[in-house]
Amino acid sequence: MTRCRATIVDITHDIPPHDIARGAYLLAAVAPTFPAGTVHFAVVDPGVGTARLGVVARTTRGHFIVTPDNGTLTLVVEDIAEVREIDVARQRL
């Protein structure tokens, strides 16, 4: 069995509720400082628990960003190589 080691870095919980613009700014400022292969979870969502789509974006720097489709990717859009929808019916876990 292969063991996987992960380092979890919690950047902040201080973004005001529903402030997607601030979350987008922080993501754009912090993500490039991490190494390729990093998976970023960026959740600032006024619609948690709704039908809002989840997405995974792969950047040209080799990062992955998991976030709701709510504008969080706005300031990193030029660095995005690919975006895929998370199909919760098929990929529940």
C-alpha cells in the first residue's frame, strides 16, 4: 500500500460571509506561492447547500482549485488551463 502524506495549510477563516471578491483576491494572492501539485479549496459561498455547481480548475502552474462556481476564480482566470464540473451524482465522495 502506498502512503500519501499531505500538508494542510489553513490560510484564513476571516473572510466576511458572502465576500466572494475578497476570497477571489486572497486566492489569487496566495495560490502562486505554493508548489505545483497543490490542491486549493476555496469556499466563500452564499449558496452553501444549494444547487450551485462545484468545479475543479487546473492552472498552468500545475495547481488544482476546488471551489463553487460563484466567481472565486475571477482573478486567476488567465492562469486556468482547464475547468471541470464536479458531478456530485457520480463523484459523491
